[in-house]
Amino acid sequence: MATLLEVLVTSDSNNTLWTSCVWDPHTGTSLMTYKGGGTAENKTLSFIGNDYLAVVEKTKPVLHIWPLNSYQTVQGIRFILPGKATAFAVTRDGAYIVAGIEEKIYLWQTASGNLLTIINRHYQKVVMLKFTPDGRYFVSAADDGMVMVWSLATVSTHPEVDLVSQTSAGQHDPVYIFSDHSLPVTDLCISKTGMHGRLCTVSSDRTCKIYDLSSGEMLLNLVFDAPLCSITFDVLELNIFVGTTEGKIHQISLTNPPRNRELLIDTNSNSQTYSAHTKAVNCLSVSLDGETLMSGSNDEQVILWHIPSKQPVRIIRHKGPVTNAFFTVNFPAIYKQDFTPNMILHSLERTLEKDSDEITELEVFTKKKISFWPEQHTDFEINISSKELENEFKFKEAALHEELNKLKTINSNLYSMAIEKTLKSIPAAATTPNPNPKNKNKKKNKKASQ
């Protein structure tokens, strides 16, 4: 099973068998189950790096985390949140965790458990949080119909760290504020290019809005005839798939934009519609090869669709309404028995206020083996290697001396040969001096007088 390129991860509101489950999308068989986490909150199932799976419990202010190779949660640490969370997201590398509790957004550092900030800019309950693929920004959506884009570097730092208190925190300005929806936002998706791409949001007001994140401009407003509850891009981001509360999934092409910014979608035509669910479609995801669309619904079904033919390929039945479902790359750690996580977890702080006299230094140890550093050896191996190096240096030094002596000999031979050749090439008459130079001058004067 470790040869699979991608797997399907789901959870439902009935936790009698498991809280979440990993499936083989090709056969529909269960590969791994994670138990003891209660009922998972909608759209909060996330991976922490390549080591852990995390989900927020629906009825309690608790975060449940499992090692990928264990069906039991992490032992010895309880992750208690400041309140019951309704939104949750983790950066791709697992370094930062963000949660929506009521109308506030809490940001933690994963390894230390430090609460970095509390953002309080929404007016109603936060329902969606998502990081950009590079982890530098995250997007929040709430029941007040507002969508905000935040810079992680901006909100996680404060100019007066020692003076941060519960009342003075959260006064950060987002990068963008989109307030175009008139009813609660239900889902959003971000391009793979992050802030250089597009942001799509859907709402109960029956509209889907597409924004350009580089400029903050709304590119398109799609109007449907039913409330919307889920959205996703295809692999090339040429189409979007929109799920409605009626159980239909509409495929909208982004390659033929209309002349106006607002477009009314004709949902009566079945050419671009996937119809098999009987209740609201909560989750949508597209496989890595772009051939399969996954949809999870309140009718307790996860359906895999063949996108070119728009026909259902496989149905995976659940015991309750599906709350989380998405495709992800296959993690080898799921199948390892002796797996040691590289990331160290810490319990999460619940308040920002700290007493300066009780601040304790925390050392965070991570298991990070870097291939280009030399491996550590024993003293015996070091002695052997040092002797070998010493002998090698001596051999090279002797060879260099021998080569230098050869070059000196060749140089002296060339010099003596050049002197000998030069002396032989000079004529004898030019080398012997004239004994009577005055007679030669007299002869020249006689010729001139004649």
C-alpha cells in the first residue's frame, strides 16, 4: 500500500467506528483508522507535517492529534483549546496552527505551544481557515459574510512583545478585506500559486466570487439558484466545481469569461452537472491525476466521479453525514510500525498574558537528519580514519617532492641546452675583435676623397 501515490481521508458525524479513516481510492478499502477523537468538526481535518493527523472535536474545546502510524491519540499531552473551535488549519510544514473560536482567530507555534496572537476582526463566528500553499498567508471566512487575507509574518510578530496583553492583542490589519457576500461564507479555495493566483468563495447567498489575490480585485461573480456549500479547483485550475445544498455539483469553466463581471449560471442544463447526492454536498476534492472528483455529502456517501464522463465510479458509504473528505498524497509513515516523528509537540497556551518572572526557557529538540552533514563515528573509527589520512598526506607529499625535483632537473637541462645553442649560432667573425680599427677608417677616408 505504500506504493500508492494518493489516498482519501474522510470523517463523519458518527464516531462509533472511528473518528477519521484513510482509504484506497482505487479499491475503496480502508487502509488506516484513527479512533478516540469524538465527532470531527466540519472541514477541520488537517495533517501536521508528515507525522501527525489532527482534528477538532465538534462538542468539546479539544484538539485530537494522532501519530500517522497509530490509531490512538498522542499519549501524555492534552491539547485543550481556549474554546470550542469551528475552524482549524495548519501550515504545510506543520510549524504554525491557527484556529477559529467564535469570532476570534488564535495563532500558535506548534513546537513550543506558544500563543502568538489573537485576531479579533470578524463580527460573527469564524467558519473557515486556510493557508496558502507556501504558508506565508492564510484566509479567514465567517458568518458575517466577510473574507480576510492575513500575512502570517505580520500577525505573528508584535513590536512590543513584552507588553502584549489579552486586550491589546489582535489589532492587526489584514492584507485584504472582502465583504461582498450578504450571508455566511460556507467554503473557499486558494490557487496553488498562493498570492499570485486566485481565491474562490461560496456562500449561502447563492453566489460564488472569484478574486485576484495579487491585486485584491473581484474578477467574477457567479449567481446560482440554490445556496452553495463547497468549492474546489481542478488540477490545472481551468474549472471550478461548486456543490449546492440540493446535492448537485456544477462544473464551471474559467477559460470562457463573460463580458460582465456577473454571470447567472443555468443549472437546468445537465451537461456540466454531477447529480447523485440527495443532500447538501459538504466536501469536494480532485485527485492528483485530474481524472477523479470526490464529493462528500450529508446523505452519508462519498462518491468518486470520473470527470470526463461525469459518471460515478465508486461509492464509499459512511455511518453519518460526511464532515471532512479530501485527496492527499500518500504518507509512508502510515505503514511503519517503528515510526518516530520528526516534530515534537507541546501543549497549547490558552492566554497571551505572561508573568515576566515566571517565563521559562524551552528547548525544542527536533529529529532532523540532514544528508549532506558527515555522519558521526566512534573513537576507533576516528583513529583509523585519521591514520589513513596521515598516511595519505605523507604519500602525496613524497610524490610532490619527487615531481618538483624532476621539474628542476628538466628546467636546468633546458637552460644549459639553450645557452649551448645560442653560443653555436653566433658567427666566428662577429665574435673575434678587429685588431686595427684605425686602418679601416683610413681606407674609408681615401675612398671618400677620390
